[in-house]
Amino acid sequence: MTTSEATAEVFLTALRALPKKQREAVLARIADEPGMREDLLDLALIARRRHESSRPLRRRTAVLT
């Protein structure tokens, strides 16, 4: 386990230990931070699309001459 994974596990364990209202308050505060909100949305999108087949970033197109 990496240091980052261990740190994440400590925070997640602490979050799970909180009563529901306190846990919701912490998550709401995280979601209120613009940068963190964007990160959460990105991670949710990645998780949702994880099993989709990949496709090239750019499509090759014929060059017109």
C-alpha cells in the first residue's frame, strides 16, 4: 500500500466512523470547494465509464489535397 493509499484509508475510516449528520456535513463542505467538487465529478465520471470500450482520442481523417 502506498503512502497516498494509506492516508486515504485513514480518512475514509474516520469518515465512516462519524454519525450520519456529521458525515453529510463533511461531504457537503468538500463539495462546496470548487476544485474538490470538480475532482469529485471527474472521479464519478471515470468510475461510471470505466468498463466502456476505449476509442481513439482523435479520429484519423484523410487529408484533402
